[in-house]
Amino acid sequence: MDERRKELARLIRSLIGEAHVTTEPELKIDDLNGALLAKPGSSEEVAECLNICAELNAAVVPAGLMTWLDCGNPVNRADVVLGLERFSRIV
């Protein structure tokens, strides 16, 4: 894992907790793998994750409940996948 990716993982872990971040998950999106999987638990955590990703120029893929990842336009980069499975209800 390169230094930028390590820093990205460290910052997101410090925000949402170790248990909610997976490095090198068994996840494939449009033949890309190796993305960091982050599962924030609130809209504030989502916003902060996005701020961190913007600062480090990381490409973000919103994943909802991790379904339909192979639909839509193909992605060129997937540095961070934001899974929203910890949300019980999104308003």
C-alpha cells in the first residue's frame, strides 16, 4: 500500500473507527479492486470522509448497501468505497 493510501486509511480510521474501515477488501467494481472500504455511521461522518478524500485527491464510489456496484458508467478509479450499511434510515 502506498503512502497516500496509508494516510487516507489512517485519517478515515481516526474518524469512523478501526472496525468500520477495511483495507484491500474483497470487492471488485468494474474490474478494479483494492479500494479502501469505509462504512460511516452518520451524515456528519460521510461529510468528513468526503472532505478527507477531497484533500488527498481520492476517488470515491458511493455504494449504499453494496448492491448494484456493476451498474452505470464504468469507473476509472475507486480509491474509497463508501458503504452506507450502518445507516438505519436515510432521510
